[in-house]
Amino acid sequence: MGCTASDVIAALRAAAVVMAEHRDELVNLDRAIGDADHGENMRRGFTALLSKLDSSPPETPGAALKLLATTLISTVGGAAGPLYGTAFLRAATAVGDLAELDGAAVAKALHAALDGVVARGKAEVGDKTMVDALVPAVSAAEAAGGEVDAVLKAAADAAASGAESTVPLVARKGRASYLGERSAGHLDPGARSTSLLLRSFADSARVAR
Amino acid sequence: MRPVEEPKVGLVIVSHSEMLASGIAELATQMAPQVDVEAVGGTPDGGLGTDYDSVCAALVSADSGAGVVVLYDLGSAKMTAEMAVESADDPARFALVDAPVVEGAVAAAVASQGGAHLRDVAAAAVGASGEAPVQAAPARPALHLVTDPLSVEIELTNDVGLHARPAALLARTVAELDADVLVRYRDSEANAASVLALMGLGAPGGESVEVIATGKDAREAVRRIEELAERGFDD
Ligand SMILES: [Mg+2]
């Protein structure tokens, strides 16, 4: 079975809770190697989404993803706004006006999201950014096949280890790159939030099934 | 009948900080009073960051028909500005330039004030070297040791002094010569090859500057600058 607009909306609501719960963790990760705003920015963006979901509930999965994208773009304030905004816009475009997403559509949306992040931020694997979580997630999602929950679980598992892999890296993009060698030894906050979001989406898909 | 003023290329400065954006805009408009320089910085709640909607609004208000050059400070300001430009009705009217934000803004504003078109204003920003006038150091630069420097005092008889156009004229005058030329005003020196450095001296009309030239064409350089000054820089 596929994933309808109301499934996507439920997943986004759950993700908003996760972002609020992990606000301090992300702030602290960003404080170590950045400007300490990532957790608050993500919380603010997803909180703004909640009220928009209430006032004008999207009618397709694509419309829900697009609403998330535009909300993040106009409320996040840090690099996560344009990056996640572009990611979810591309994902929305990839799914078009499908009424229901199957596993293949979700994998395709994830790939489009990755392409958007790379186009916007110009980062590569190894730069210590969300790309380090997203690239393995997309590969795993495409390799997994099957239903939405299986695709998202594979993506979330790979994103988690991808995020962990940023710890020893020296940042080559973003604010952390100004720290040079001193950025090594810390988990990248953007890779961590990507991993948290994918885990949350995977949990929602499992529950929906 | 006076000729109708051509619209000038506008500028948008996107910074993480409202104070920084405003400061840069203030600096740039000082040298280009007729150019619309919009400062956008910070988040709506007064924090550090960039706000997409404010950038979109600034793009619209800076565009008086001749297009807009957009400068930014750090990475996410660039991404936010990119997205705002992409979502504009006509993205081709906006040039997002990778330039040193302070020097680029000043150079772009001056170019726009002089009537340059969008592409040239953008090029002025990108070409802003960031070369500031050097403080006169106790040890004179090595170039003075090569030959005996020629040094003359020149009075700036024009109203505006070494402002944008006179500075550009001066730089152009010596560019083709085989000479190193320094212009000194009070405690600052500028390489005469750099328009921006000359403007940075802030030498106003009625004041005098010292021109110090070395190299094969030193004499010719001094002669040309004297002639330029006598003509009041054609102002
Ligand atoms: Mg940050």
C-alpha cells in the first residue's frame, strides 16, 4: 500500500515533534562547530509548518512536501532554510500530483532531494555536511526496493551511519569550514538533522503500515 | 529641457547581520548618492541570519528599471539570495556576484552612479580587489629605491577632488605608462593604478596631494597628472 496525502501530513507532524525534541541537541552540535542556530532554526521551521497544515491542509503528497519547502525557506533563517527548502521542493516536483506514493516514488523523491541539496550547497561526500548522510541514504533507498516503509528504513539506517561518519572529518563547507582542523571530532549538525528526519519518516511509514 | 535621468542599477546587500548590511549600504551610498542600495540583514526576530522574504522584497524595491546587483556576506546569505533571484519574475534583471562584500559594494555603487549598465556594475564589484590605500610606512616601499622618485605637489582644483570619475581618469592616465605612481594624501598612500584605492584616500577638492612616480616613464606620468589636474579633471 502507498502513502497518501494524509500519511505524509501525519509524517510531517511527527517530524515537527522530533525537531522540537532534538532542538537542544542540534543547537549544541552547531555550537561546537558553527553558529549554534541549527536546532532553533529547524524547530521554528517545523513549528511554522504545523499551523499552515492546520489552516490549509494539502491535498496531495506533493503539495504537502511543497508546503514544507516554502515554509522552511521563509522561516528557517540559516543555511538549513535554502538547503532543506530546495531538497523538499525538488522532492515535491519529483512526485508531481500523484495521489499516493509507492516505494519507488519515495526513492525517486529522495534522489531529487539530494540533487537539490548538491545544486544549492555544492557540497560533496566528505565535506562534513548533510550530503554525507543523504548520499548513502539515497543509495540504500534505491537498492532496497519494496514498500515505502522498507525504502525509508533503509534510507534512515544509512543516513545514521553516514551522519556518524562526519565525526572525524574536517569541514570543507559552511560555517564549520572556518575552523579547519578544529572541526574534526564533532558530529555535523546538518547530517544529524537529516538522519533524524529520515528516521522519523521511516517510523511514521512503519506505523502507517 | 533637461535630459531625462536614466535609471541606475540598484544594489542589494544581503548579510547575516542587519548592522553589517546597513553599514555597507551607508558606505556605498556615500560615494553614490543616487544609487538605491538596499540593506537586508538578520532574521525578522532580530537575530543573525538571512530572511528569504525580506531579500525578495529588497530585490523588488532596488530595481528601478536598470536591474540590480546583489552582494552577500557568508554562505547561507548566498543561498538565500540565489533562491530569491530564482523566484523573481525576471531573474535576468538580477546579478548575484561573488565579490568582497564591502569593496564590491563600493565599487558597484560608484560604477552605477557613473551610469554603468548591469553587466558593468557587476564586473566592477567582482573586480574590486580590496586593495586599500596603504598607510605611509616609515620605510618607504622598495620601488622608491630603484630610481630617484619624482615627487610633485598637485592641487585638486575640481570640486569633488579624487572622487570616482577623477580617480578613474587618473588611473587610466598612468595605466599605459611604464611607471609606478603613488598618490599621497595626509597619512595615506594609494597606488595610482587602483581607482578604488585612490577614492579611498578621500582627498576632497581644494586640497593638495603628493604624486610620487618612479620608473622609465615617471616624468611623463607626472606631466600627464599635472595636466589633468590643471584641467580640473574635466569636471
Ligand atoms: Mg548554524
